[in-house]
Amino acid sequence: MITFIIPAHDEEFLIGRTISALHAGGAMNEPYEIIVVDDASTDATATVAARCGARVVSVNCRQIAAARNAGAAQAQGDLLVFVDADTHVPGAVVGAAVHAMRTGAVGGGARARFDGSVPIYGRILAWLWLWIQRFGHLASGCFLFCARDAFEAAGGFDQTLYAAEDVVLSRRLRRLGRLVILPEEVVTSGRNLRSHSAFEVLGIVVGFALRGPGFFRTRQGPWYGRRRDDPVHRA
């Protein structure tokens, strides 16, 4: 079985689209379940997720790594697929991920692009990340998959971190076996790049470049601040 795990905080406007895309993909005709980990939402995230056919697990962590681990703890599948609440995953990507794991990969990720238009610095950062991802074999948090036994052997997501938990897990998985970055593409929201200044985003990039994942041992950045309106969807 495949278990899709979607961590979510105040995602009532996008969670339905994400879940519907997974259903539409049909999980390549394999049995699957969708778990939404509702992390202290103050909106209708849980209601929308349940209405769309997901099993909702409620936590109060306000930490992405802990939310992902909580979903994995409830999973019935032997193949785990972690998807961000604002990410569209085509069926072809799911099929490629399942094939990779069925043929021996411990896990992996996929190429990702932003929806809509993003500032030029965002396009540059996205291009750089694709190269880092390709040559460093790092899976993006918006779409990361792994076999359940490999996930458990790697110790799950590092709950001392409030971001970059995907990078750390990728490194741990690589020590266990083959980790693949699929050529297929998912589409994730560019809202944080559209709603935050270049100075704010580059400050995070520089901090990570200088200190590595340890830079994210405190809550900071667009993931934990007040949710800003996406200019694309602003009335």
C-alpha cells in the first residue's frame, strides 16, 4: 500500500486541490490512503481534507518535521510519500516513485517548479536548487518518497529542525541505499516567493549556506510567520 502524508497548517484553500490530484492520479491502480496531519490549524483545513476523502490526524506541534513523523506513525502503507499541502502531484510522478522503490531505491524526490509567476530571484534560486538536487541527490520537502523500512532505519525526520528536515533525511537515506531524483515534475506554490521580499528570502538562503541545517533549529522564515496573502490570488 502507498500512504500519502500531507502536513498542513491553515491550508483550507489549497488542501482540497492537492488531495484531488492524488485521487485523480489513481496511485497507478495500487491501494493507497491519504493522511492529512492537521497541525494546529485555525481554519477549515481538517474539514476540507476529510470531505475530500483523507484521514485527518490532528497534532499541535507547529513543526513540519514532527507533523510528518506523526503522519508516518499512523501510516498503514509500506511505501511513504510526503507531499506538501500546496503541491500538485501528477499520477505519472507517483507511478515513477513507486517503480523506483519497487526496483530497489530506498527513496527519492522529483523535480519541482513553481506555479504562476515568481520574481526573477525566485527563478534563479529554483534553477540553482535543481542543480544542487541533481548532483547532491537531495529530495525537496514538497515531494519526498521512501520505503517505510528505510524511513524507520533513518530515524524519520529530525525533530530538532524547523526546516531543512528533507535535506537531512535525504542524507540519511543515501547512507542506506540508492536515492533517486525523478525527471518527472511536481508543481508547488510560489506564494512565499511572491509574498516575501528578496531580502527576506535571501537572508534565509545565506543563513543556510553558512550554517547548514543547524540554521533552522528555531522557528523562522515564511513557514512559521503569519501567513501572507498571495498577490496572485488577492482580490
